[in-house]
Amino acid sequence: MTLDEFLIGQRWFGSKAREVAHCDVLEDVQLTEGLRATFVETVFSPGTHETYQLLRAGDDAEDVLVERANVLLELIRANADIERDETVVRFRSLEEIGDAGDARPVGAEQSNSSVVFGDELILKVFRRVEPGINPDLEISRFLTEKGFDRIPGLAGYYEIESRNLDATLGMLQHFVAGGRDGWELALSELESDPDGFVDRAGRLGEVIGEMHAVLGSDASDPAFSPEEPSTESLGLLTATIDEEIERIFLDLAERDEAAEIAGRGEEVRDHLRMLTQIVSGGRVIRHHGDLHLGQTLYADDDWLVLDFEGEPARSLAERRRKRSPLRDVAGMLRSFAYAASAVELQRGIEPPDGWEDRTREAFLDGYSRTVDPSLLPPGQQATEQLLSIFELEKAVYELRYELNNRPDWVRIPVAGILRLLEAPVA
């Protein structure tokens, strides 16, 4: 099997719909006898390219991450530097790493590959690598150093530096045994204890507020210091959402699933413009970037936040950009809306009347108790208006996705857009 064939067949290959013109080996580094890190540049017909990390035993295209994961763990434990010509692969531990059990793969991921050692440690290998530090490592290290304990502890990482590529390759964290995925917990408790989840949402809001307060707490670190948003930033955001609304609503008349909002594109755009005229203030900080229930774990009666890599489709530079923390809040609120509909679509359970509203309210109350208020626009009204802009951005994105992939789910973003249209704009 060729490298081209192998890469295209992997679930973590992110451009399956694009035509690969050819693949070239950008770097090939012998780490130890029997394990090498190969970096393959896939070139697409338009001239764009992506770089992927493989771990191979020999010249064969097959990846041996799971079989040789203990080798990577030993290199991290040893703080090894592997130097080959002008290339160095650095392995670094951030704490004493004890003995770990046998490696087993984590099968649920899409864009990366992870291996669990016993029930102690988990190694995440970034398959698509880009120049620069990966936000997952950068933010996890910052939060760990600041004492924020609502994330899995960071134990180590490895990276490459060469003429062709400087990038984060993987990170080692503590494994949370017995943790429940936040999305699955929400669906389960919508069946068995919907009010119990509402209470949990309040605590989740506190955790996210604490996280944002820590992320905006260090004015001395240029990568994390909170900043005043530029006057152009909101205009650019509005223009981007406006363009997306115009493009999507052109074809809605032909889609029965979206009949409730078909023909209302101008109304949605006017609503966006009214929101934009009112909003001012707040700060931009580093944030999660892809926050939803599936990026959380519930363990030992509390919440943990996972995966600070950001939206995989965005470039690394975009994912490291500072934005309003309310963008994360909007993502979580939209996740509650999805849970309320998904439990009916997937499990035939009707959510209790008002569950989404109560969950939103509990989350926002918890959030307001712990977030640094200087990060938000002054006053509740301005905060709510900016949050509505981010919710609209998210709902419009969801509408495009569901129209293309899951027509039965189109009603979820449609309901979200209707909700925003019906909300008064002061």
C-alpha cells in the first residue's frame, strides 16, 4: 500500500473530499531502532497542502502508534533529544512519570490519535501538524501553570524543529478513568433525571467562568494578555455572518426542512445589524474555540474541560487568535439546544417543557458568578446582545452543516434562529 492510499483511508485524514495530486515525504526521522516519525506532505490539485504525522516501523506505509506507543512514553520520560542532521525531535516531561500499563487505542477521535496507558496516562498524537505551537498544548500548559485543575493534568509533550517544519507533535496527559462524556451524560439524564442535569449545568457554567478568568489573568504574557477588541473586529465578524446568511438563505425556499425561516434572510440580516449597533466593550482573550458538551467530562462529581485545539477546519493561526469569551458560551448554549432535540431524534424521548431554557439560565448564572466581569461588555444588556451575535453565528454555521449532512436535524438550527429573531433588541 502506498502512502497516498494509506493516508486517504484514515479517519483522521481531514480532506477526503479533495483530490490529492501527490504525497511527498517532508521529514523522516529515526527515533529509535524500530520506530521512525514520518511527515508526509499531501499536495492537492489547487496547489494547497497539508502535513500529516505517521509513526512507522520500516518502509511500509502502515502506522504502528499503538504497537510502539510505549517507546514514545519512554522518550518523554527520558527528556530525550533525537537529532538527525538539521532536525531535532524533543521529548519533554513536565513531572515525574511512573510506570504505566499496556497501551490501548482510544477509538472515538476523528482528527487525532490517542493511546491510553493502563488507566494512568493518555498520549494524544496530532496527525495533521502545522508550523507553530498547538493551542491544545499551549493552553493546557498555561492553565496548569496557573493552578486551574478542571482539565486533565499535563504530563509532557513532544515536538519537532527542522528546516521544513517546527510543530507540536503530541502531548501526554493524565487519564480520567470513569469520566462520563458531557454529551452522553446530558442525553442520559434527559431520560432519567432532567432536573439533575439542570443543576449540573450551573456548576459547568462556574467551571467555564473560572477557566475564562484564568485565561485572561496574565497581562504580562503577550500570548494570553487580554486585549481591547479593535473597532474593525466586530464589523468583520458581522460581515462574515452576513455573507453566510445571504449565501445559505438563497436556496432555503427549496428545502421543506427549513420552511419556517425560508424567505426571511433579510429579516435575519437586519436583526444582526441591530445587534451590532448596540454592542460595545468587553475584551478578547485566548479561549477554548470549540466548546460544547462533547468537550467536557463529568468525573468525581465535577466537570473537566478537554481538547483546546480549536475547530479543526480553521488554520492554527486562526485557532490561536484572541476572541470574546462569549464565543465559547454561545457554543455551549447551542449544545444544550442540540441535546434537547437529539434525545428525541435518537432515543424517542420528549424533553420536559422548558428544559433548554432552565439549563441555559443555570449555566449563565453559574458563569456570571465566576467570570472576570472586565472581560465582558459593561452591563447585562450589552453582554446579552454580544452573546446573541455569537449564537447567531453558530446557528447559521449549523444550518449549513445540517442541510448538507443531516436533513433530519435541520430543525435544530432553524429553532435557534427563530429564537434569536423573536428576542427583543433594546
